[in-house]
Amino acid sequence: MPLLNNSPELTISHPIFLIGFMGCGKTTMGKKIAKKGVIPFVDLDQKIVEQAGMSVSDYFALNGEDAFRELETHMLRAIPTTEATIISTGGGTPCFNDNIEWMNENGTTVYLKLPPRALLKRLSGKEGTSRPLLKGKSEDEILDFITIKLNEREKFYEQAKLIVDVHNMNPSLVLDLIFTKLQSK
Ligand code: S3P
């Protein structure tokens, strides 16, 4: 059971799932938590890419979203549940196939919460181009898409065991906050 640095009381032997909308910082934050905690990091989208042998965009284009959700669920549930791992999930992962229930039963879920305009800022330009759901959209269309989708998805995201409002917070503060919250669980 790994002991997290500077957090003597915090020991874990289960996965920590970072959830939230595209662009909320799950991968960046996941890597930081994993480094600080000296535990492995897994990017679920990356696992899907390895399994599929192609990018998420190509998989969507070739097989459609339903097939992607099936593969995503399969890869999620293949994660060992008795090991400490930080997992950055895809923005849609908790919203399909009862995945939020499964994650809550098998680990600690952490929702990185940001409002639509802040997400837009992060998804504008290069960051957005790799996301199939944003392909071909103007900035106004992306903002509409984020607002509508976030509204649909928040009922899943808000089932997370920890909700961290990361708006206007620098990454090291977010990291400390998540550690404190995990410690007090
Ligand atoms: C998706 C988010 C993406 C990726 C796929 C679908 C979504 O992951 O899984 O493009 O439905 O929100 P990120 O949240 O890491 O961008």
C-alpha cells in the first residue's frame, strides 16, 4: 500500500478516478497527483488508443460513438480495483453504461469542476482539435455545445465522492486541495 508523500495518514489500495468535462485538466492533474503520491498513472483514452490501434478521433469516425462507449466501458472495467492508481477518464466516461456507479463502488471519484467559459478557453485552438465531438465547430458553437452537454452531464459528475471547484485556482493549489480532501475521506 503506497504512502503518499507529505501525507502520512493517507494510504490507498484502490483507484482514484478523475472525472469531468473535456479540458478540465484530468490528465494534467492526474499526472501531478500520481507523481506526488508515487503511484501509477493511467490515461483511459490512451488505453483505448493502444487497444484500438488508432486515435480516438479515428475510432469515432470509423465505428461511431456507441462502439467507442462500449470499448471505453470495457477498458475502464479492466482496471485493477485493488491497486492504487490515478486514472484520468474521458469526459463522457461517467455518463454511460452505469460507469459512475461502477467507479464509486470500486474507487474514489474526484470531479474537477469548471464553468463553460473556462472550459471554452482551455478547448479553444489546438487543445480542441483532437476531440472528435468538437470537430468542425466554431468558437460560438463550441460554447453552446459545452453549455448543453455540461448541463446534461453534471448529474453524473456530481455523483463524485469529491467535488473540487478548480475555477481560478492554480494547479499546485488544486493538487494540495485534492490531497487534503483525500486525506480527510
Ligand atoms: C469525450 C472526451 C474525450 C474522449 C472522447 C469523448 C467526451 O476525453 O474520451 O473524445 O465525450 O467528452 P477528454 O475528456 O480527455 O478530452
